[in-house]
Amino acid sequence: MREISQFEPETNAIPQTLIQLTQVLEKLLEKTESDTEERLWTPADVANFLQVSEASVMKNYYYMPDFPKGFRLPSKKGMGSRRWYPSDIKKWCERQKSF
């Protein structure tokens, strides 16, 4: 078993102090957040972020004039899956605060 004093995220060494552990966790959270920002969101992702059902996203929010329309990915049948950039959804949410 490894000792706590040997952990670092890049080298698999264990942190010696609570401060080092906190720094390791912050780095991991930053990586997770940046990964989430880079990937496109599905209707389920948008619903999860808004804390509503996927049906609400596609039947209610999607038809609001200022809601981001996203785009469809190409497919063989021509009707690909709808996707959004996370930043578009987050900006839309920020604009809703004024109401």
C-alpha cells in the first residue's frame, strides 16, 4: 500500500498534507470542468443542467424564441442528433436572470 506522502496526480504520488490533497482535487475538478466544456451537450445533458426533463427541453424550451437552437449532427438518414455548445446554454441561463 502506498503512503499518503507519495501521491501527485501526474506521477501517482500521494499528497503529504491536506493542502496538497486539496490542490490535487482542485486540479482534477478543473480538468473535469474543461472536459465538460469541450464536449457537445445532448438534450439529456441540457435537461440535466436545467434540472428539468428531456421532454421539457424539446417540447417547451426548444421552441422559446431566444433559446439556443443548437444544431444537428450529420447522419446517413439526414436527421442527426441535436447538440448544443454548453456555453450557449449557460449564456441563455444568465440572460434569464433578468426576468
